[in-house]
Amino acid sequence: MPHIYLDPGHQPVIDPGACYQVLQEASLTRLIAVWCANFLAANGVMNVSIVPDLKAKNGRDLLIKKIQWVNKITSKYDILVSIHVNASPTPITASGIEIWGYKGLPNKKFYQALLDSMLKETGLRNRGIKDETTNRHGRLGIIHDTKPEICCLIECGFINGFPDYNLLKNNPQSFALGIANGLVQFLKKPVSY
């Protein structure tokens, strides 16, 4: 069975990510990763690690150090899930879950298992599975530059959108459960919560 690495996007103080009212992306993604690891352990998936907080100067330096950390300890047979929270300049209409995958989307069954499970657990809008090359940067380093062949970046709703904000504030465990359930289904293990 592959080892699963959960990457909480951003990091408090160094790169907090999106912030809105009382919520901060870096804190949310860390909580979601920890709960996800706990849900996976409860289902017998023990080979899970969370990418640790790293010393870095800024967000760009943090991304480089995360990529180096992941590449030092992973193999191409492992699974990497980078957890993020979206933000929008038009928050009233912004809502939903989206999965970003490697160019050409070679692991469609993996992406679909995660997306379906997250939609079921959160009830949020389906924003789809997207090729990393179609984002504003033309690539996503945590996907493009890391060893695991099975990897993705998940945007867990919009921190400044509704109903996403309320769900992130009051029930962030639903995102963790969605990710864990999708991973368990992808690994074809029986699910129990």
C-alpha cells in the first residue's frame, strides 16, 4: 500500500494564505490534515504522514522547501494530497470544491474518488477536476515538481464564500472526512465511520 502524505497548504506566520474574518487558510489546512490522518487511522490506514512546518523566509521559499522535503522522503508510488482553501474577489457567488491534478490528468480515478467523496460530505458545489496547466501560473509546483505520480491539490471551498465560510468555520471536519473517505475508496478498503 502506498504511503499517503498530506500537505497542509501555507503555514502560519510565514505564509498564512487566504484570510477572512476569523478564518486563516494555514490554520484550517493544518486542522483538516490532522483530522484526515485521524479518520484514515480509524479505518486502518496507518501509513500517513503530514508535511511538517518548515523554516522559510516567505511563501515562495516555503513552497521550495516543501517540495524538497517531499522529494527527499517519498517515492513515485506514494500519494500526495495538498490541502488548500480558495478565496475569490466576488465572495457572494464563490462556492465549491475543486481538484487540481498533474498535466493531462493521468490519475482521473483518484481525482474523481476524492471529488465525489468531498462533495458528498460537504454538500458544496462541484467546481470540477482541473489540469494544473490551466491555472494562472501555468503549473502548480507541489504537483509538478514532486516525486509521487499520484498527487493533487484540493481547494476546500471558499474562505470568503457562502455557504463555504460557515462550513469551514463550524464543521471543517467534513472536508477532512471527505478527503479520508475518498482516499479509502481509492485504496479499495472498506469504509466505516
